[in-house]
Amino acid sequence: MSNHRYHQGGNYMHPRISSYPHHFSYVSSCVKYMIFLLNFLFWLFGGLLLGIGVYAFMDKLKDGYSWLRLDTVYDVIFNISLVMIIAGVIVFTVSFAGCLGALRENTWLLKLYSMCLLLFFILEMSLAIICFVFPQYMNSFLEYQFTDKIIHSYRDDSDLQNFIDFAQKEFKCCGLSNAGYQDWSKNEYFNCSSPSVEKCGVPYSCCINATDISSGLVNIMCGYGVQANSVAAASKRIWTSGCIEIVRVWVERNLYVIAGVALGIALLQLFVIYLAKTLEGQIDLQKSRWS
């Protein structure tokens, strides 16, 4: 018996055509809305990051920072609020392209989105390889490039000052380089030749016991005069090791955890890139069916 079918009146109908209903689509709703949902969450995160950065930047302007110095790339890196604004804009824009591209089935936006993710992935992998393969080189680079600039800028930017204080308290360190707490002699306020009352001192965040147990108040004068002491004498009052070396040791101790988190982020990025390329291919198939 022939597989060919005939309607009433003898009209011929090919069996392959009859097997595809008019509402059939190559575009998977699961892939489409998974991309949309993931990017919607990152879009919200990017907006939050941007909002916090703008608020912090405007707050600094109110506190008297009426100018923005951007002479070198370091002026951007050390401006925490500006870094948050730039990161927020990038995350917000890229995730919005992913959201809109998936929702509207726009292949141009999906290509832009997947290319941005691929670029981020390559940059992250390059940085990770340099850090893990050449740790001593990274140590030397950070000490040479950042120590003087960060120490000099400590009192110039309130956000940077808060960040340094947080890092020194959390990692129990003082200064950045191998010189440790002596790095603070490069700051005009803590230099021993300074007319300031803080001369020969270090920030309170270097102190081992900066908070008074009975009153709960922070003694901001706890680090005054310690640069004039020997390392043995100073170590009774403050942390004496530089933060770069302390952070390097911490990374080595938690290497497997950090590597696992980095691998998870990398696999997630590759998975999202795969979803975007899959959806892009499905949309092209659907367009070819219509044409």
C-alpha cells in the first residue's frame, strides 16, 4: 500500500509536510527563558552595583571631593566608587543584551552577548594562569606598581581608606610590601618628619587590639609612634607583615577552594555561551523555515 495520502477530491499531500503542525517552532522555550532568567538576575545585580557606585560617588562630592582626578589608570583603579560604576554599567549592559536578545529572539543581540561573555572568559583565564603559574612575578608586580600609590592615596579618598582599613583588619596585616608597617613612612601624614600628630604612626586598622573591650570604642591612636620601634617591639602592638604576602599565603592555603569556585564560574560562563549559541542556531532554523 502506498504511503502517499489523498484528501477528498484526489488532492495529493506529502507525508512529511503533514507531520509538522502550523504552530511548530525550532526555538526551545526552555533555552529561551533560561537565558532570560539568568540574565535578568545579573541585570538586577548590575543595576544594584551601578546604584551603589553612583550613591558613593555623589556622597564623596558632598563631603568636599569636588574634583575627579583621572591622570593615570591607577586613579581609576583606586577610585572604588568609579570602579563600581564601570563594573555596574558593563554587567547591566551585557545582561540587558542577553535578556532582550532571548526574549525578542534577536540573533544580533545574542551574538553580541555571547562574544562579550567569551571575551570575559578569556580575560579571566589569562589572569588566573598568570596568578597560578607566576605567583612570585605577581607579588613583585603588585608591590612595585601599587604600594607607593595606595599608601600615598590613603587619606585622599575615603572609599579607598575604608577598603585598606577593612583589608588590614581582616587579613591582620599592615602596609603592602615586604617592608610591612614601615610602608606607612611613605605617607605624608605618617612620615616621621611630618608635623602631624600621627607622625611615625600607622592606621588604627594595623593594631592588634584597636577596640577597647570595656567601652567597645575604637582607639584610633593605638598605632601612634610604632615606626620608631623595632619589629619585635612593634609586633606587640600591631601586625607587622605586609598584606600582599599575607594574602598570597592565604590563597595558597585555600587554593583548592578558590580553584573550585573559579572553575565553577568558568563552567557557568561556558554553559551560558552554549545556551546563547544554541538559541541563536534555533532562531536561524526557524527563520529558514519561514523563508
